[in-house]
Amino acid sequence: QDRHLEWSDYDEKVFDWVCDVKNIEEEGIALHDAIRAAYGQSIHITGLEEKRVSSTLRGLLKMESKNKRGGDNVRKRWFPTAKTMEIISKNKTEQDEF
């Protein structure tokens, strides 16, 4: 729990959501999905939320944004790094202990 002291409630919500995403290594996540996980489905997303959640993904979860090609379009997605997977694994281990 000490590692979360400087985290906001929204950081915690993003973190918990990211830990539960299936196929995150292959598919990555969309920024707006992470924002809705933190702020709720009905939020009108502004640049402020995009910056805050991007900061959480990059800074606290050590994720990287990359362009992912899908058919005729390219989408920006956030992907976990080796460090991200360590953080997620440690979190799941801690949850199993309770």
C-alpha cells in the first residue's frame, strides 16, 4: 500500500482497470477507455483528462504509446513495457495474499 500513497483516486482506478485488462500485451488500451474507467462512462473528455491519464499510464505504470494499424486506419494505443508487467504482477501477488 505504501507505493500508492502519492497516487490520486483516479490513478488508483486507472491502475486497477489496467491490471484487469485482458490481452493488454497484444492489443494495448485506448486512452479514452482508461479515462472512462477513472472518471465514469458519461464524462465529456477534455485535454485535461487526457493529460492526467496519459501521465498515469506513462509515469506510474511505465506504459508506452504506439500507433497500431488496424485495417485502413491507425490508432494510438498504450502498451505495457516489461516494467508495467512487473507492476501488474506484483499487484496481483499482493491481492492474492489478502
